Amino acid sequence: MNEIALAGGTSGVGHAFWDALEAQQAHAYILLTRKPIDNPKAVVVDYSDVDALKSVLEAHNVTTIISAISIADGSSGQAQLNLIKAADLSTKTKRFLPSEFGADYTPDVDVARHVMYMLDLPTWGETNFFVGERLTINEFAAMSGEVLGKFKVSCDTIEDLIAGKVTMLPAYGPPSEPLISFFSSLYLLSTKGYFDVDAAKRENSQVSSMKSIKIKDVIEAWKD
């Protein structure tokens, strides 16, 4: 039987992947760990030994690797690079989902659901997009105001942004030239749609049954 290998699954977003793998029945899996844990799925590996990693992948007929290794320093980054090298050398492994997350914009459980869906796809593109929810900044401000009370909203024109003028949030402290330049450029890119995901590239349309946690649900949780 083809198997999934999950690396970095004992903490953080990786644990959401582990929970999702436990909940599904279609795919066998192993859990790659640095240290022994009390779980029959766990396989202890040495991420510094590429040949040994390759042997583990082949011995367990691992066709797909999900990496949730937390890239916190050079050694953890090298651990993933070595796992990639081992996957490339393995005669069994065909797909590798790398650890590249860095910001909590989508709940872990939704990310895990999306990854479980990908496991059933016959092929993967170089990139696959799932969108939890799409809102404009104005829609988000209005929604937040309904739940938490009205906010003071400042509107900068595109002309202001081009000129390097931007209203800074109080949380950033006294405005500095580097911050002003950074945020004016960032917001200008936003007005041009650089941070949107092309509808044709979204996988959501293929999974009508998949329900994501909504932004308003998160805002309501903050209120509570």
C-alpha cells in the first residue's frame, strides 16, 4: 500500500495534519520523528543522514511527503533540504509538500482539510491554491465594526500612496521614513490586486463540500 509520510507532525500546524490523517481512512501514513514517541505510526529518523532517510521512504513505500517542519534556524532548514534530497533519490516518492508556512491567515484545521483533499488528486501542480474567504478591506472593516464597534477609518488615495504618503496605525509607534515607504508600497500593490488569487487557480471550486472557518466567526470569537 502507498503511504504518506508526515514530518514535523507532533506540534504546531503539523499536529493539525496528524489529526486529519488520523480522521481519514483512505491513506496509510507514517509519522517521521526525531525522538521515539508512544505511537505505532512513529518512525524515528536522523535528518542529517540522507541515505538513511531514503531507505525509510522506500521501506515504507512512501509516495507522498507532507513536511510541517518548523523552519526556525539553519539546522531545521537543512533537515527539510535533506528530506527533499532523500525524496528525490527514493524510487517510491513522487510528491513533496514543503514546509513554507509563516503567517496564521488560515486556521490550521482548514489547511489540513485542504491538504487531505490534495492527497486524492492524481497529480499536483507546482502550486495549489485554497482560499478560506475573500473580503475587501472595506468589507472587513464593516464586519469588524458590526461585532466590535465602529473603528476610525482613514482612506488614503492612490495618488497619496504613489507619493509615498500613508496613514500609519498607532500600533506601529512614531512613523519613520522606512516604515512609511514600506507600507505605502505595500498598500499600492494591494490596490493593484497583487495579493488576490486568480479565480482560475483556486482549488475551492473543485471541493464544494469543503466548508472553511469564516472571518466573521473569528471576529466573534475575539468578542467572546
